Amino acid sequence: MDSILFTGTHRAPRKTTKWHAALKVKGNIIAVKILNISAQGALINSNYNLIKNELIALMINAKYDKNRLIIYTRALVRHSTIRKNNFYLGLQFIEIARPHQQFITNYIDYNEAGF
């Protein structure tokens, strides 16, 4: 698999989205919503809290304009914020296929162009 491993800590441009996704944690599937995304990570809305530095599998149902892709990535939980009825989880992509990362980058560029 042609993929990218992220180890840096610099912040990448983020874009708001309403993409649906699923986490796989210890054999359990958890439905979540992506609040914003960058080529290096995502902020998600979840009904379940996860532990900082926990490694998870993430599947994202990504789409914009007429482009659609199921993105698979491994991610690290960087932070968790308790909300009134749920949690916001900051995820850093640890491993992601180059075409999947390029799809996210294209989505960000597409949004910046005002479409």
C-alpha cells in the first residue's frame, strides 16, 4: 500500500465538513461525524470518549461536488473535549494512502476556490 506516515506536529489547513465516518476501537464500530478535516487529521463528534494516544482505525465517507471516496486511515487520538451530550475528539492521521490524502487536499482546495 502506498501510504504516508505522519510524525510531525505542524498544523495543516482545515475545512469544515459534515462527512459521516466510523471508528473501529478494540473491535467495536462507533458511528461519528467529521466536523473539520485536514490532510493530517480531523476533529470528530462522537457519543463515546476515547483515551488520549489511543490508536484507532477510521473510515470516512467523503464527498464533495460529484467526487466520492471511502477513506481508510489509522489515527491517534490527540485530545478529547467533553461537550454537553457528546465528545469532540482530535485525531492525527498516522497512516493514510496517498490517493486518500490527495482527495482531502483536493476537497480543501475546492472549498478555498469558493465552490
